[in-house]
Amino acid sequence: MSYLASLWTQLIAWVSTHLVEPAVLFLHIADTAGNPLEISEALLIALLQLFIIGFIFRPLETLAPAERWEDRKLTRIDRLYTLLMLLGLFPLFSYLVLTPFANMLGGLGGEAEAGPAVSSGLKHWVPWFEDHPYLLFLVYYLVYDCVYYWMHRAQHAIPWWWALHSMHHSQRQMSCWTNDRGSYIDGVLQSFILATVGLAMGVEPSEFALLGLLSELVQNLSHTNVRFGFGRIGERLLVDPKFHRLHHMVRDPERPSLHNCNFGQVLPVWDILFGTALYGEKIRPTGVSDPMVDADNDRGLVGQQWQAARRFWGAVRRPAGWRLGEVSFGPDYAPIPSDEAEHLPVPADAGPAGGAPAA
Ligand SMILES: [Zn+2]
Ligand SMILES: [Zn+2]
């Protein structure tokens, strides 16, 4: 492990000297760009993640698909979402918004403040954690993941939030690229919530990076179109592709609450604890039954963002947009409770580009 760690450090240093520093000098942003070592680490993490998705998860979709597709047309836009997120938007957003936000809250001194940092967050309240960093990290992660679970339930229960989150669910060909498909308004909202939790608990930025990569990879795998899971015990410890595929199932009119399941991001324990876990169900088509949202599949990236924003605006300014419950979107993007919207035309199946279970 220490060999791997030193290899990683050397790689960061190499990329920093040979790529990041020359680039920063060339662009004349040396004063504002920050530590080149941190930039090259972030870049390497993004590339590592892309490599794992493209060269491990993607081939698995060919070897053992959950759904067989005639083509992969609908997955292309999700790949674009992933590339944009990893190589452009996320670093930019972290640098321009999240870091100043963190500094504003005063939780993170970063490199600027030399000397021993003052304990903040959990370490401040429970000094015992100071000597048990791994346990502390575990507790951070548990809280982070639990907050994510409740936030995700809110994304489904609050109509204006579903207006945005439904874009993530509209994909009929859910694949290893789907995790980053989502409304950018939603992304900003989620980042602020999760960053606030991290800051309140006193997580260091370096811990954030590791936390981020690990949970991102679990999420990339959980969207992958494969028919295997982690087994009877494993699937209760970590969210696997079967578990999250059920979360993405199209609403079944015969069992209309079945799809309200498996909200966990990385740990299924919250679903088990709060009664939303669903296991043992056969693979079902993914997507949404609301034709207004399903139409996302015919749109490009800008069109999807724009439509999600319009749904959001249609919901957030109406009282119905704040009444908890499942909704579809009617004329002028007004949210309509799904039971009442049942008479609306529903696509007969998951659509021509959706697939049949391969098993
Ligand atoms: Zn969801
Ligand atoms: Zn998902």
C-alpha cells in the first residue's frame, strides 16, 4: 500500500511539474490558480475515475448486461455529462464557488493558515477522535451518506425538487455514464447542502477529495447496466447495480408505490432502517412514466437543462409545487398529483430505445 501511495505522490509531482505548472505559466494565472500539486491531484483523480468507468464498468455492460439494447444512442448524452462534470464543471465550480463558500464559513483554513489548525467540527466536540482518525472518517462518512439519503427522499417528495431530479430519472438506457446526468440547478443545491454538512463536521478538503472519489465510483458502478449484484450480504452493505436499478424503475401502475425504494447513495443501511429497501425484485425497465419528463430522451444537453428549469419554475411558484407527494407535469408545467394524472397518456413500454431484461 505504501508503494502505491508513493507512486501516487510521484505521479502527482510529475504531472504538476510537466503539465500543470507550464500550463499555469502559459495562461498567466499563476497567482490565482492555487497550489499546482492540488490541481494535478484533482486532475489525476478525475482521469482515474474516467479510466475506471471507461475501461472497467463499460466493458462489463457488454459482458453481462442487465438490459440488452439494439444501440446505445441514449447513453451518449450521459457520457457527455460525465466528461463535462469531471473535466470542466466540477473543478470550476469547486474553485469558483465551493472554496470561497468554505472560506466564508471559516471552517477551512487550508494552506493559507500555517501552524497547527484549530480543531473544528466533530474533533472539537469529541477530542478523542483526534487520535482515531480512521474512526472519525467513518463517522463523517456515515453522517454524509445519511444526509444524502434524506436529501434524495426530498428530491422525490417535494414537487419542485422532483422537477429537477426527474431529469436524472428520465434516462431509459441507464448506464455507467448516467450518474452525472442531472440538472445543474439541482447540482448546485446539492453541493451546498453536502458541503455545509462537511464543513459543520470539520472535514478537511483532502478528506473531501477521497470521500468524493470513493462514493463517485460506487455511484458510477450502481448505474452500470449489469445484471450482477454483490450477493445477499454484500448488497446490504454497499449499494450495488441491482439495488440502484430498482430505484430507477418506471412506475408500475399495478404496484404504484413499488418504485419508491432504494434511495441510498453508497450505504443501503438507511433504506433498511427507514423501510425503503427493496431486494429480490426482478430487473425492470428504467425511466419515468410522465410523458413530459420522458421527452427528455429526445433532447440535447441544453434542451434537458432548459426543460428541467421550466418544470422547476412551473412547480416552485405554485402551492402544488410544495405539497409533498408524487407528481407529473401538466400544461404550463403545473405539478399534478400522480394519482390524478393517471389518465394522461403513458408510454406503453419503456420506449423503442429502452431494452428488455437480458436475463
Ligand atoms: Zn432518485
Ligand atoms: Zn441514479
